[in-house]
Amino acid sequence: MNKIRRNRLIDSAFKYVGVACTGFGIIVLAIFLGDILLKGIARIDWDFLTNLPSRRAHRAGILTAWTGTAWILGLTAIIAIPLGVSAGIYLQEYGKKNRLAHIIELNIANLAGVPSIIYGLLGLQIFVRMLDWGGSLLAGAFTLALLILPIIIVATREALKAVPNSLREASFGMGATKWQTIWYQILPAASGGILTGIILALSRAVGETAPLIVIGALAYVPFVAETPMDEFTVLPIQIFNWVSRPQEAFLVNAAAAIIILLAITFVMNGIAVYLRNRWQKKVTW
Amino acid sequence: MKRTGEVVIEKILALSGLITVLTTAAIIWVLVSESWGFFVTVPLSDFLFDTEWTPLFAQKRYGILPLLSGTFLTTAIAILTAVPLGIIIAVYLSEYANHDLRKALKPALEVLAAVPTVVYGFFALTVVTPFLQTFIPGLGSFNALSAGIVMGIMIIPVISSLSEDALYAVPKSLREASYGMGATKFQTSFKVIVPAASSGIMVSVILGIARAIGETMVVAIAAGQQPNLTLDPREAVETITAYIVQVSLGDVEHGSIEYKTIFAAGITLFVFTFLLNNLSFWLKQKYQEKYE
């Protein structure tokens, strides 16, 4: 009898341990966001957004950083979306059983596990040195595009997989070719899922720091980039630079810049989740 | 008969797929060709067994051990933090929590994974380290402990969500058999379900380790940048990744031996993560066979 009671006690105790552990992660996140808001929110004003970097903390702004982030976001999207979606279509709709597809698939799984800093070394050697683009926006965007390619490919495949075969068969039955079927039927039906994956991948690119430091993005860029060949900085690098300084005032700047960066990533993630839910609700096959 | 347009489109799509293969080939080629120059100058035995790493000083020594110990130490702390929490969360969400609670908690945990790593670095340096210093004497303002713990919090979602999938995949009949024998939920969870899902949980732990080894910004910000052959978590250390960042921030001449050290460090990192990833694929395949 005693043993049974003990086992029941352990059982109900674990319920609280489980809640505590799950709560731990969430509470830590809350403390952390609260701390950042407390430290940084007062520092954000119009001047902070429109000032160039400066050696004096109170005059320093994030104009070059957020414009750099916007540039990188746009260029990376232009490079990665067509490539990633095409590769996803090929793997899911064309190459189900051939060897090339199998090799590509194994390869993507491996690429997804390569640390981001290694992509930085790749970009440094190929884009910065061999193609001689220097530490430019273009080199940064290509590096990040390769980094997020596996995410977009996998998301595209998942979205295509969710489209039922009856749609394909109906289209073929009407005499459509394979590509006509994909372009007019399958892609529109899968667009919600693909878009969700693309936005999540891009939000990952916005937060990346290490690969861009390796390709030589600078912390101090005194002008706003005007062409893709210009040198640049991005918000995470600006934050890293300010965190690395001993003065308290720069930590406040870092907290303020983090609020802006988090706002961007959370908005992107929010849009992705919203699209996913809407897409799942709308589609009733 | 296939139309030519169709064939052309298929070829274009296949080419985009091939870009990913080219990326892998390029990564390996870049790492091997650049570190080749390094290993021509520095004997492999020095690289593997010398106990000091000082390529940026006048007195140059090229032993990778201090960077490895730094990487090992921060990774071990991260895993010790993330594995117990991650597995308990997974068991709780999969076996105990009701549907609504699970639906509310999972997205909240996913937020942990969406936060950029540089932000975690800030957190480790400005919140966790000062907090730990209040009760751990001798803790430096840069230390492996704080960086490791924060990295652990960061990879909780990796471990909890993959483990939960593994627990969820265990057939219901196993649970029912265990309950039928009079076992409590706790006994069923930890004596039946967790062992049955152990290979899936192993996969999540291995991927967590790979993630921690390759993580850069948290350690670059909070663990310090001093190669230090130690296993004392209170001291400042430098990981492989943090070293690459440190060199990248300075003015290192292209083609110099200092420049090549980052590729030698990079290939070491790549080998570790490559082995861990493939170990996880292998385990995953074995485990899928078992249940289907």
C-alpha cells in the first residue's frame, strides 16, 4: 500500500516539475525581454533612428545599421527565393526517385547542420576574394542566401507535399502539361505554406551576425549604402559592437537597438504564424 | 512526346537543386585549400598537441587544444542545462499537458528559438553573469559558465520539440499495456515511453550538441576571447567560433598565416559538426525502421 501511495505522490509531483521546467524557459524569456525594454526603451527616439554612428554614445544612431539590414533583407530575398523554391519544386515534383534527387536531398540535410560561421568562411573566400566583391552588401546577401537556402527548400517541399494528388490528376486529365499543372494549380495551392517558410528563413537571415562579421561587414560605416557594392553594417553587428564596449552608455544603446531588431524578427515571425494558420484554415481538401 | 519547353524548365529546376551540392563542394574546397597552406607551415602534431594557441602574438604557437577545451566546456555546460529541461518539457507536453495547454506553450517555447543569438549574448553578459556573481565567488566578468547556461536556454526548443516528436511516435498500445499493469503516468513515461523513444531523444541531444559547438555570438560576447586550456567554468575561455570572429574583426592580411588559421579552425569545427549530423541521420534511420 505504501509503495502505491509513494508512486502516486511522485506522479503528481512530476506534474509540477513539468510545469516549472516549461515555465522556466518562458519566464527567463520574459525577464529578459523586460530587462531589455527597461534598459533601452527610453533611448529610442527619432534621432536614434536617423543618426549616423558616433564615438559618443548619446549621439550615436542606427541609421546605417537598419538601412543595411533592409538592404540585406531585400537582396537575400531576391537571390534565395527563386533558387530555393525552384529546388524545392524539382525535388518534390520531378525527382522523386532519381539518384540526383537523392544526393541533393542528403546534401541539404547536411547543409542545414553546418554552423553559420562556416558559411562566413565560404563567403569570404568565394564572394569577397575570388569574385572580388569586397565586404559589400552583395557578398553579404549571397552568403546569407546560401545559408537560408536549405530552410526555403524544405519548407517548399512540405507545402507541395500537402497539396493532394487529386488536384494534379485533375489537371493532367484536362490535358495540362506537368509544368502547367505546377504553375497554375500546385504552386497557387501551396503558396501560403511556401510564403510562411520564406518569411521564417528571412527572419533568420536578419538575426545572423557571425557570417557577416567573417566576410568583413564593418561595425563603423559612416554613410548609408546606396548600391549593392557598398560596404555595410547591419543591426546585429552594431549591437555586437556596442555590447563589446565597457561604457554603460553603449550598453543602453545596444539594448535600444535590440528592441528594434527584436521588433523586426517578431513581426516577421508573427506574419509567418498568421499566414500558416490562415492557410491551414482556408484549405479543406 | 515531351515539349522542349517542359524539358528546359525541368533542367533549370534541377540546376537550382544542384546549387546546394555546389555549396557543399565549395565549403569543403575552401576549407581544405586554405588550411592546406596552414598545415604546410605548421606540423599537424603541433596543431593537435601543443597546449598554446597564440597566432596573433609575436611568439606564435598553434595548438588547437585551448580552443577545443573552450568549445568543449561551453558545450558541456549548455547540454547539461538544456537536456534535463528539454526532456522534462517534452515528457510533460507529450504525456501530461492537455491539448489547450500544449497549444499555448509550444509557440511560447518557439519564441526562444526565434531570438537572434547576438541578443542572447547581451543577455549572458549583462544579466546572467552579474546574477551568478552574487553567489559564485571568483567568477570573472567573462566566463564559460554564463555563456554555456545561456546557450543551453537557447537550445531548449531544439531538444524539447524533437524529443516530443519522438515520444509522440511511440505507439499507444505501449502506454495502454503499462497502465493496464497498474503503472502510474510517471512510471509509464520514464520506464516505458522514454526508453522506447530513446533513439529519437538521442538524435535531439546530438543535434543540440552540434548546435552548441557551432554557436558563435553568445560565446564571443560572454565567454571572453582568451584561449585558455582549462575546464574551470568560472574562467574566461575562447571557442573555435569566437576565435574566427576575433580574427575577422582585426586587420589580418590576406594570405598570411594568421589569415589561414581561421580556415584551420573552421575545418576542425566542420569535421565535428559533420560527424555529429551524420551520426544523427544514421540513428534516425535505424529508429524509423524499428517502428514501421
